[in-house]
Amino acid sequence: MMKYITEARQVIPRMGRRIAASFVGVVIAAGFITACDTNRLLDVTTPNAVPVSLLDNPTNAALMVASAVGDFQCALGSAIGVEGLISGELSDTQLGAAQWDYARRTANTLTNGIYGTSGCAGTQGFGVYLPLSTARYDADHAIANLTKWTDAQVSNRATLLAISDLYAGFSYAWLGMSMCEAAFDNGPAVKQAGMFALAEARFTAALAAAPAGADSIKNAALVGRARVRLYQGNTAGALADAQQVPAGFVLNSSNDATALRNYNRVYTITAQYGFYSIPTWSQNMTTETGQIDPRSAVTLAAATRSADNKDTPIYVPSKYAAGDAAPTPIARYEEAQLIIAEIQGGAQAVTIINAMRAAHGVNPYTGPIDAASIKNLVISERQRVLFLEGQRNYDIERFKLPFNPPEGTDFPTGGGQYGNTTCLPLPDIEKFNNPSLGAGFVPSTTGT
Amino acid sequence: MSSVGPIRSSPRVGWRAALARAGAVMLAAALAVTPGAAASAQQEGGVLAGRVITQTGSRPIVGAQVAVADQAGKGAVTDASGRFRIVGVSGTDVVLNVRMIGYQAISQTVRVGSVNLQFAMSERALELNQVVVTGTAGGEQKRELGTSVAQVNVADVTAKQVVPSVDALLNGRAAGVAILPGTGMVGAGARVRIRGIGSFSLSADPLVYVDGVRVDNQTGTGISIQAFGSGVVSRLNDFDPDQIESIEVLKGPAAATLYGTEAARGVINIITKKGSSGGTTYNFKVSSGQNIFQDAAGRIATNWCHVGTTSTGAPTCTPNGTGPLLGLNTVTREDSLGTPIFRRGLLQNYEANVSGGSGIFQYFAAASMNANQGVDPTNEDNKKSFRTNLTVTPNDKFNLQTNFGYIYGRTRLACEAGCGGLMWDSEYSTPANLPQFCAPGKVACTWTQGFNGTPPAADEVLQDWQNLNRLTVSATINYNPFSWFTNRLAIGTDVTQEGNIEQVPYLTNDTLANFWGAYAAGYRYNNQHQATYNTYDYVGTVNFKLRPYLNSKTSGGVQYYTNYNTYLSTEGDFFPAPGLQTISSAGTIQPTTENWTQNNTYGFYGQQEFALSDRLYLTGAVRVDNNSSFGSQVHWVTYPKISASYVASDEPRIQEHLPSWVSSLRVRAAYGGSGQQPGYNTALQTLAPVAGPLGHSILTPNQIGNPNLKPERVLGTEVGFETGMFHDRFGIDFTYFHDDSRDAILSRGVAPGTGFGAAAGATNSQFFNAGEIVKSGVEALFKAQVANRRNFAWDMNLNMATQNAKILRLNGVDTVVDNGFNQHRVGHSPFDWYSQRVVGVNNATYDPTTNKVTIAKADVMCDNGHGGATNCYNSGGLVVAPKVFLGHSTPTFTSSFSNTFTFFNNWRLSAMLDAASDYKRLDNNIRIRCQLFHTCLEYVNPQSTDPKLLAQYFSGGPLRDFTIRDASYIKFRELSLSYDVASKYTARFGAHGATLSASVRNLGMWTSYTGLDPESQFISNSSPASTDQAELPQLLTWAFTVRLSY
């Protein structure tokens, strides 16, 4: 080795020249490469997505608000499906394990379930927290921008702002009806009462922003605010709002048959695809006299076979039997009337309910009008009038109604027993990835 | 310049003339690749011909490289009879180099014109002069490298037996390269993992190059026949093993530094067969055999119920009851009825190739056809492959090589796992679905015949297939203007068109239609995907002899890779009438979706190597890359490399001190970096267009993005040695590696409260640089020639590898939950299994009158993580016990053991076992049967079952540590017997050589795993953890093969 070192000392100058020549070549090449506009070589397109900042431009204000409305309508469909399955308005007729926790009412025990991760456009399993959160984000994002922009920048700014507030209000309201807790924009957890309060604030803002003539926005905001005020125990406020809603008012989601997102979700998952049906106890529900209430009637989808096996008949609620484009109520006069009946009780409630019954040929209520009876009447009436509009599950929660089938009953399809889910807990995906809730990490508890 | 007459080698010819001549020769070759053309070329220059055989036994060596020293393009590859012929040789005496993987190289001076040369090569456990592909021009000898490179002599393997795929070729033949098969269906592929898992969320698929150009390396393509987003077709297996000469695997970042970003998981170089100078050689292969579901009745579960009657006297079959037990094994039942569920699939394989050439022009052309049937009656894999490789060497300075490969085929697959299919319906059979329990008049019910819900006839209605068209074209120019300056320019493209179709026809059979629900009216889904990979690669090397004992080699290279994917999907549901099959004829047409993705990588490198006395090699290199997926705040990424290799046995002073039985010894060490890029556009925050109300498009939150996203940067260290002993009859190749991934990327969920992640196709995830993962292990290859006698030789190979990965850091915290069963925890391997573990039941009450065991939730005790027990549930009935470590999800030890016995020169018997251990897998079969469907014997017969298991069954889902089971195995992977027909017989039908072989794959296993198969698993779900759920096990395959060479 010493020999090498000695010789190396002698030849290093010559070696150096040759090595230097080699390196010069490499360096020149590298310099040429880096001097070129290599970024062009790395340019790629994103044909199926656009930067978020696109909607921060006043010229896109209408698109921004339409997006908020569209996302809410899609979310509403999936929320109705999820709430319907948990409350027993729908039954599962497929062999997909992901939905069992809804049908079994055990979704509250498996916080990594699809309710926190799936979107709104599915036909088999769909989420509720994510779609509603998306709608809420859209609307709040729109409110922030529209508040910042001027009328000169955005035509119809007041109307767009009112619409954004309205749909933000319904998004928060539905989140409160579905979730035990939720978090927004990586913030802290908010309980149901907090969500209803946020919803009320947005409805109030919608009423304030709506220009003259925007009656539909105002009436929908009144129904929404009455609902969440009722849920918060503000019966006077709820009554005042509900009483302002004119007869015949309805705000529907504009479903259509052009894209899965816009389908009437209940029709799609029952009559069209056969993944869900109406369980026997929710079919053709009757009044206290045994009369079938046409408002909760169901229709046999004779041509549709269930996805699970060969025998389960598929029923679709008659109110949605028109097809994928059948509208879904977001807010309507009947709900306002039921809120009034619930608050006023007694004979006034009977009068309201009988008036609504008469419009559908249902015999009037003639039973006792003590508080307990009227409460049961209102609950029953709400179950049939608002059938598969997604409100039954929160009624079960707030009225503490018995489960059907009872908790502990063996679940026939996927094992285990029926549980007691009403509201859904904050999902793992929120708990573990929201920095306000622990930044995605849980304490290490064990070794190997 | 315009002449197309006789072309003579000239060292002074200009490069423009060389190009023109090359073009002329290419044209001539394209017009007529015929023996006649080759024969005319043979008229030039001197001839060298002869045979290469083994030193012991005088067996012909197939695929040996014979080359004339210092005369570029003057070389040949031996044919099936070991013969070679080189024409156009200049001079009177030349040095002939003979090389073959696994044999000691020969360099011998021969007289030009000799046509009966014979070279007897001795098998060598350690061959350091073999040239391998490392990213530099012309490759490097193994002795120069500081890293280990695995080489598989494919031609030798395929000469002995039928190897169905490239991943099967790699299985057990390269230490540290794990092949994780997905399913036993023909046409399905495996995941390839080199040195274990070193990333949280990025693909662990190694890069794949074919003849120097990057190609599509996706391992999970096609229709999602396992559900949960998993395709099972691997692009790696598009390439026909019969057209491959060798495969080289660069393992780890230190070896793959020059390949830059994306190469951290290793690089697989596939080198296809090339033509060689000499006479035209024709090779034909015919192979036929069967694929068999071995012991199907013993592996498919038997499911149980208690037989009883209802109050009206109707027969019942329920999990909970007191009546007699009824067991159902659908395989046994259907066999007895003469309607077997699974078939014996026919395997057919035909291949023909022609190769040869002159001193200037060499060619290899091949065509092959593979038609394989799986054991599922709908499973088929049909491929046709064509290849033309041309080499033009107009003079010593210039060489053009073109490679053209085209593959087309159709792979039809069947549903399994979560998708349903025969496996699902058989494994989860239900006695309650037997005809005797059907209500009167329920025809469809009687069709179910005990299957889970769908009888085979209804399963087979579904048609899932992938149409494939794949073109891989490359051209490589080697231009060496001076003896000290070499250049290589490689340009190529790999275009893969996949047509992924799923359809159910309009069913006219009413009973059959009942099993398809609304889809009995049929549907068709069509997904067209095209992946294009383009490679532009230039490398120049300057080689100086600075002193007689000191050589300097300086390399510089620049590479530009583009990857472009297009997707077009559409679906039509519900045909109005039978016979209609197009999407446009469907009643409900889903919106068409279109997308394309692009990813470009641009980088360059410089490398300096010094060689002292041709035994000490010191190398330093730097690679710099940029990639279109990097975040906007991230620009060039630099990867360094240094390595040393010292052939100590060539050092006289050391040689004196080595024991006489040590014939060779090399030590080596390397340190280097490589990377792994994040996915397409994952850095961007985006909105996606979706259909909004009233026919308007709207924008919805899509991907939350991460502008600070950096590539994973992996720095690896590797040290090792190779030694040959006892005249190279015994050899050891040992490597220790340690890789450190500093910016390991984790795909974390996006908090839904942000509003992002709801759009179709969104992943609800955000990539971020989460922490640091280190992995280390050893790889050892032992080769021995146990016996080497005239009529008997015994060669033995033992490959062993360990891989241990550990998370060092998770950005300041110590645990992150990945999903329900796998977690990433500091101090543990990524994706280890974690769950609550039931350790005891305080009280279980058995009621013999109802045959039920009752366990209160309060009595179920779980591991508390500190060696004690705690209640699994809280008072509200929620599982609150901590999740504890249950095991590793991927093997930490893999091994293979192969032996080849040669009898009487012509007979060879080869066998290979491989093994994997120290890992567990999720057996969802046992979960579904016991916990969900309640059909396992342990559930229906609870008085004999461990209450700890019952407590889990009764939980319905939250408690299920019983599903994580040891999956260690030893498999008898290959057995083959081949016979080289004696020349006196082959001469009778004009052949140079003929080989007959019989081979069997997967003919046995030893495992404690209780599920269907310790290997089969979901192929491409996001977690690499192994999950078993009604997938077809690996099949037993036997084949008989005849090879002829003319």
C-alpha cells in the first residue's frame, strides 16, 4: 500500500489534469442542464381539478353558491338514507358489511365506520358527516367571500349571501341532527346544541340578508330556524318562526335523473338498485284508528329484485315513487305546522293536525287531548308526515323513543345484536387528524 | 454514403456514415430477416465456432455469452446444444471471452477460422467479472460495485421448467426480494417487495426497466374483482419469461442511487434475449399441463347448523339450537353430485424464436402464445407476445440496438374476496341454504344448494376481463469515439392500453335473474386506461488509465422520464331486452368520466470511480432530481453515493495469509441515497367538477393538498462480502443493509370537518412527511457444488434474508393510528397488527336446554398493555381496552433452498423450497364464518369452545384478535425433471438439441396457518398487510415441455 501512496504523490499532478478534464465535462453538462428552463419539462396539467383559489374570485360568485347548494342537496340525500336506516325507516337488503352498523344501530360503537369517510353519491353505502361537512364548508366559504366582496363586484350579492346563509344553516342543522359531536375547519369539537346554535345564527343571517321578494329563502330560513330553536328549547322563538310560514310553502331539492349525485337517494337505493327496502313496521303506517296514512304509503317496486337474495321485496315510499327526479323536501309548511302543534299542544295541536290530515283524506283525530296523548299524537304524526325526510332518528333521540327492534335483539344478517345508536360520535378520521383534537395521534399504551 | 453494398468494419468510419449504414442495415433487416440474408452476411471475415459445455458432465450450456475481445459486435450466445458461431472476425489470433452467470469466465486466445472450439466452464459459486446493469454506460463488473446485485439467469430457469410469470421467476431466486402473491387465479400477479417495507403510504413497487427503458410497473390493475378497489393483474407479468435472457435486481438506495427519485424501493432490470453472430438458430417450445386446486375439499371450510323444526313443522337450520348438527362442505357435496365447483384448468404454452446474425447485424425474433385456464370455470389468461430485437454494429465505435416488444391478450377473472364469486359462496356456505330448508315453491331458493347466497351458475354470469395491448419499443445507441470515451443514448416508450370490462347480460332465466337483483337486467362498465412511459437517457463515461495500476472512470448522465395516464370510464345499467350489450343500449347511462395524469422526472448525475490494480474500487456519485409531484416549495433533490469494493484475494500480501481453501474473497461497502416521489398532484389543493342541480356543473372540495410535501429521501448503507472456497465449489455472498427513510410519507386522513374529500375519486387523505423509518437486515446466499462426478453432480443454493423495519420518529409523537387493525408506532414496524386482545372471561354460563353460552360484557377481560388485564368494555358497552401489539404484518424472514441433481449428464432433477416466517395475517374467513355468519363449528357448538373466542364472536365485530394468525410457511415451490436428448437422437430429425421436461409448481406446503392459504391476499388495497378473505389459493401446476433447437 505504501508503494501506491509514494507513486500517487508523483503522478497526482498528471492524474489531476485528466480527472479535472473529466469533471469539467460533467460540470459543463450539468451547468447546461440547470441553465435550461427545466421547469418546462416538469409542467403538467390537472385536467380534472382546479385550484381552490378559483372560487375566491368575485366573477365566480354564482358558481360558488351553486356549488354550496349542490353539495347540500347531495348531502341531504345521503343523510336521509343514513338516518332512515338507523331509525328503521329503511332496511338493508344487501350483503355489504359496511352498512350493517347503520342497520344494526351499532355505528356509535365503531367510530371508523363509513359515516365519517364516505361521500354522498353512493348507492350501497354512504356517509353523513363528510357530505354535510363539505356542504357546510362550501356555504361558509361562500359567506366569507360574499361578505368581503361588494355589490359592485357581485351582482345579486345579497341574494347569493342569503342563499349561502340558508344552506349553511341547514348544513349545521343536519349535522346537529345526525352527529353527537362535530368539528369545523380543524377547530374544537362542537356538541349538538352548539351546532343548532350555529344553524340558528346562519338562518338569522339569511333572513337579514334576503332582499325583498326573496320569499322562498325567507320562508325556508324560518322553517329551519324554527326547527333548531325547538331543538334548543326555545319554543317561543320556534313558534314565532313557524307561524310566519305561509301555507303551501315548500323548498325542495332539485333532484334530477342526469347524475347519480342528483338522484332522489331514497328512490335510487330502493326501487332502482334494490339495496334497501322499507321494513314491514314502516310500511303503510296507520293512524290511531288503523287507517293507512297515504303520506307514509309505500309502493312495491315489482320489477326490482333485492341485492341480498331472491326473496326480499323492494318497497319505495310512494312520495318518491316518481323516480330519480322526485323532489326531496328541505323545508316546508307541514313541518312548521307540526312544530306549532308540538309547542302549543292541546286542542290547537289537534286542529292543526286534523287540517293537515284533511288535505290527504285522513280521518281526523278524535282522541284525548291531555299532554301525553298529544305528545304521542305529534310524534306519530311527524313519523308519517315526515316519512323518509330524515327527521325520525332525531325524534327518537329527543323524545327518547323505544327502539324497533329492541336493543339486544340478534341482528339477522351480519351477526351481533341491535344497538342503540341515535346520534353518531365524532369519527376517528376527525379525531385523529384534526390538530385541535390531538393531531391524529393517540397515546402509546403498550409494547410488544 | 448512399452505398448499401457490402459493409465492412472500419475503425475510421465517421459517425454520420455509421448512422447511414445502420439505417440501411435496419431497413434490409426489416425487409428480410431470413436465413438467406444471414448466410450472405456470413461470407464476411473469419469464422469462429464451437461449443460451450460444463466442465463436469460435459453438458451443453445454454445462453453463454461468447465474445471476441476488442471487436465490438463480434459475439454470440450459445444455443440449446451449447453451440455458437461468430463470423466476420478480423485478425489471425483473437482473445475469446466466454461468460455465463454461475460459471467461471474463460478468456482464451484462439486462431481465427477454428470451427471446433470447445470451452468447458466450471461452475463457480462466486463470479465477480459478470457485467451488471447499474445505470452507467455499458454496465459495470460486479467486482467494481459496493453493493449486491441479484441476477437471475432466466434462460437457464425456463430451459428446465414452465415458469408462468416474471414474478414467479423472481420468487426464491433473489435474496431480499419477496414475492407476495394475490390470488391463485391465472393472470393475477403478485406484489414485489425488495427488502421489506420502508414507507408508510407510498407504493413499495420497485421500478422496472426493460432493455434500459422504464416501463409500467403497476401490480394491481384491472377490474376490482376482489372489491375494495383491488385489481389483481400485474403489468410485470406481461413479459414472457421465454423472451427474457436475465433479470437483475438492484436492492436498496445505495445500489439504485443513479436511478434517482422513485428508485428507493429498488430497480428490476429485465434484459431480453438478443441475437448473436453465427448461423441462424431456431428454437421451438411446446408446453402443456394443468392448473389444479389442490385438496379443495380439505381447504374450503365446512359450515354448520343445528337442524330443527318451526312451530308449524317446517325444517329449520340455525346456528343456535339443540337439534343435531348438520355440516356442509360444498366442494364435497358438488363432487358427489357430479357437478364439481372447480375444474382442472388446461395450460398451453407455445413459443418459437429465431436468432442469429452476422458480424454487423444480429437479430432475435420470437412469438409466443400462452393460453391458461384457471380452476374457476370463468378464469382464463390468454396472451400473445411478439419480440424483435435487432443489433447493428457497423464498426467498433458504433452500436445500435433496437428492441420491439408487443403483447396483446385478454385476461378474464372471476369475483372473489369481497366481490363474491365461487370462493365466497363456497367458503361461506350455509347449510340453511340447502334445498330441504326452502319453503315450498321457492324455486330460486332450491337453486342456492347451500352456497352462501349465489350458486355457481349465477356467479358465472358475471364477466370481468381486461383486454391488453402493450408496445414496448426502445433504441439504444452506444457510441465510443475513443477507447476512453463511451456514450450511451437510450430512448424508448412503453404504451399499455387496458380495456377493463365488467358486464352482466340481460338474464332471461327468471330463476337465475333472482340472484342478480336489479342487475338482472344487465349492465356494462367500461374503463379504458392507457399508460405511457417515455424514457430519454444519456450517459457518457470517460475512462483513463492514469497509471498502470490506477484507472479512473468518470460518468455523467441526464435522464428525463415522462409518465402519462389517461382514463375514460362509463357504465350503462339495465338493458331493456335480451341480447343488448352496449352501454348506449342501456336504460340508465351513468355519466362518463375522463381524466388524465402526468408525472415527469428530470435529473442528472455524475459519478467518479477509481480502480487500483483492478482490485480496489472507490466510487463517488451525486444524483440530482426534480419531479412534477414535488410541492411548490420543493425543488431539486440531491442523492449522494459512495462505495468501495476490494477483491482481497487478488492482493498478493493478503493472498499469502488466506487459507488455501479460500479461492476468492471480496469485501464491499456502499452508502447512498435514493427517493420515492409522492403521488400525482398530491401537493395541490383542488376543487373537482361534479354534476350539480339543474344540469349545471359545480365545484366541490376535492384534495386538501400539501405545498410542503417533499419526496421520501432514503439513505442506505450496505456492507458485505463474497467468498469462494474449495476451488469455488462453495461460495457465500453476505450483505448487511441499513436504510433510513428521513421524510417518510404518510397518507393521513383529512378531517371531514374541513369539508375536503367528498368528491368522487377523492382519497380523503393528505400526504405529509411524517417521520423516519429505518429498516435493516441481512441477506445471505450460500452456493455449493456438493458433488461433481462424471455421472452425478449436485448443486445446492440457500438464500436467506431478514428484514426488520422500525419507526424512529413520528414528528414528535409516538403513535399514529392508520386504520382499525394496523398502526404505526414509534419503535415498531409500520403496519404492525394491533387490536384489543381478549385474555379472559370471568364468567360464562352454558345453558344445555338452549345450547347457548351467555357471557356478560362486563366479564370479558382484555390485555391492558402492561401485562395485566382490564375490562374490554365500559359500562356503556363500548370497547375501551387498549389496542396491543399482535404481530408483524409482513414476513421478517424469507428463505429459499434449491437443489439440482444431474445424472448421467443428460438428466436433471431440480427442486426448490421457499419459506417466510415471523408474520401474521388477517384471516377474515374465520371472522366471517364465526363472528358474522355464525356457521363455524366453534360457534354452533359453543360448549366446547374457549369462552375467549365466544366473547369475540358475540361482540359482532369490535373484538377480533382471533383473526390475526401466524402465517409462517414453507412451500415446495418447484420440482422439475428434464432430459437433454442425446445428439445421436436429435440428429435424426435434424435438430441441434432437444430437451424434455416435466415440472410441478406449488406441490406442497408446511404451515401452521389455518386459513385457506398463507399467501393469497388482497392485492392492492392501501395497506400492505396481508389479508385472507375468500381468495383462491395458489394453484398446483404441472406441465410437460418439449424444446427443440435447430
